[in-house]
Amino acid sequence: MVNCYIKIARKIEKQLGCKIYIVGGFVRDKILKLKSVDLDFVVEGDGLAVADAFHKKFGGKLTVYKKFLTASLKLKNNFVIDIATARTEKYPQPASMPQVFPAKLEKDLFRRDFTINALALPLVPRPSSLNTIIDVCGGLSDLKNKLIRVLHKNSFTDDPTRILRAIRYACRFNFSIEKNTEKWMKQAIKKNLLALVSPPRIRDEFIKVLSEKKAKKILIEFKKRKILKHMDNKLALSAISEKKEPIKIRLKKLLRNFPEEKKFLFLKKMCLSPKSI
């Protein structure tokens, strides 16, 4: 089905006179020969118009974030297509949501979290070939050397959730965290920058961890680095399986030692519904 979506993107690109690129995780996973569960497009032009064209073609649920020039289309088969106008961003203060401005692809790639996610593929020629990958941040080299690397020293200050993501990706791919990235991450942890992040954003990262096959390893690493406290230090990490499990089952196991009142308080803190368990 992915080839079908790319084929339609090529038609939309021609119809709207814009330039569309496949970016991020899909490109990374293609290089690593892994299956990707979503598709990210960046548009030099009007990304929201491209999202609307996809919605008209495929239906599904379209969520538009006009302020950030992005949209997410969840199709009936649960496949997710994220579409964004190529943009640059400015963080008014640590951990704040960014102000975004339309830009060219290269500037969009430089604003990303890690070099391995700052790769792009043009739709023409056909993106089945990896020979046309656009790599302005050294992502291909870091994939080869199995490194997680941020793009600049203020990355974790701009968005402290990148601390959680760096560890998650390192565990998922069995990569190492690059030396300077490790240093800057430790500084951000010492400054307790994750405390500035809103509960819904912490929740979203927590749920992403629970969806990982190596969730147990990731949470243990959070505990070692003294950042599990942003979820709860008393989670029963030993209870969850090393194998893939449904998120609801994992959450129930993590909370198994909590009295009912503490379970309720945890769910409230994490902005989760009682139906989550």
C-alpha cells in the first residue's frame, strides 16, 4: 500500500506545482531494512493543501495543526500519513512549543531531533532507489556507525522530550549515543528540563515507549538515568515482558503494586483515562 500512497503523492505534486519529499523515520527504516508503520511527507509549498488532497483521495480522519503547518491523516487501515510544510522553527523558551516559519527542505532537515531522522527522499526519480537520498546532517554516516546524534548543543533545551527519544531509539536499534549528545543530554537531565514539559507530552512519549518491543529495557534505562520520576519511580518494571505486549497489558502490569488511589493519581498525572487499564 505504501507504494500506492507514494504514487498518489507524485500526482498531487504535479497537480499542485509543489515539491514533496519523503522524510524521517520511513527513510531511516528503509535503509535499515525495517518495516515502517507510517509515512512522513514534507512539502516545499502548501503542506496543508497536500494533506487535503490526500484526504479527498483516501478518506480517513484528517487532523490539522494550522499553527504548526502540519496535518496527520489516519486511514481506515490505521496507517498514518503525516504531512508538513517545510519549515524552520524558533523556541521562545526551553521546552516551549516552537514558532514555525515556512522554509526550504534543507532548513527543515536541520530543525529535526536526530541526524538519523534528518534524511529525505524526493519522489522523482522513484524513491525505491536510495541513491537520491538527501543527507545534509550526516545521518547516513551515523546509521552506518550506529549512533544517535542531535543536530546542535541546544537540542535538549529546545525540546527536552528528545532525552526520552534518544534513549528509546538507542534501545530500539541497539545504537550508542554519540559523545557530545551524551554530554548535552546529561546536562539537560541535571537541569531537570523534563520537569518543564507539559504532562500530555510526557504521556505521549510514555505511550510510545510502551509500544516498543524493548519497552522494559528503555524504562530500566530511564531509571538508571534518574528520569523515570517524570512517570513514576515505583513502576513495576520487572513485571513487563521482554516480548511485545499490548500497551494496556503493559500498563496494568507496571501499576500492579499500586493501591487503587495511587493508580488513579498516576493516571491523572499522566493524563490517561481510567479505561487505559
